[in-house]
Amino acid sequence: MSCVALASILALGAVGCSDDDGAVDLSKCKSVAPVDGVTELTITGKNMAFDEECFQIEPGAVEITFVNDDSGVTHNLHVTGPGEVNEATPLERGVVTHVLEVDLVEPGTYKYICDPHPKTMKGNLVVGEVPA
Ligand SMILES: [Cu+2]
């Protein structure tokens, strides 16, 4: 069911269509296979948004290259999820690149946000099997 349909049925202005209910729009997910056991992802922050908002990957080691391409704006990349994963790049301003090395070994949906802008800069890392 789409968010629009849900909002219409409930007739509530406050119906959220965030990912907090666990639903992930997998049609927006980019599948990335590991190379030599490591999944390499690149996420760029530009114009107050991430260029990629969903990945589907295999469980295991992940190297996330975060590029802050918003000149003069402070962003970071903060990954949370199963297994108490909680890793963040530093908050950085201007064009910078930072590599985050994380082990996403537990299947599930991990989240990534920019800490100062969690409402507009957010995404999902679907690890392992696609949720039904
Ligand atoms: Cu940000």
C-alpha cells in the first residue's frame, strides 16, 4: 500500500511515511556484490541529500566511502542497525572523503543518516535476504 493510500484511508494529516515502520521501498535499492569479501559503497552528500538512499548487500565487511560534496555545509554518515552497529564518520564541512569500515554480519535493515539532517539525509542498507 502506498503512503498516499494509507494517508487517505486514515484521513490523518500526521501519518508519517518514514522508514521507521521497517518498510523499505526496495525498488529504490541498488544491489552491490562484494569484491574479494568486501562490499564497497560510495555515498555522496550534496544539496542536503544523499545521492543513494538504499542498498542491498551481502552480510559481511563493508567499506563505505562518504563524500561530503556540499561546500560549507557540515555533514556526516552515521550507520546504525542490528548487532549494535553504531559507526559514524566525523562531522565535516566542505568537500571531504571519509571511509567507514563496518562489519554488517547480521542480516537485517541497517540505517544511515547524516546526524545534523536526519530527516532529509537518510537511507537503508538491506543486508541479506530482502524483507517480505
Ligand atoms: Cu547533513
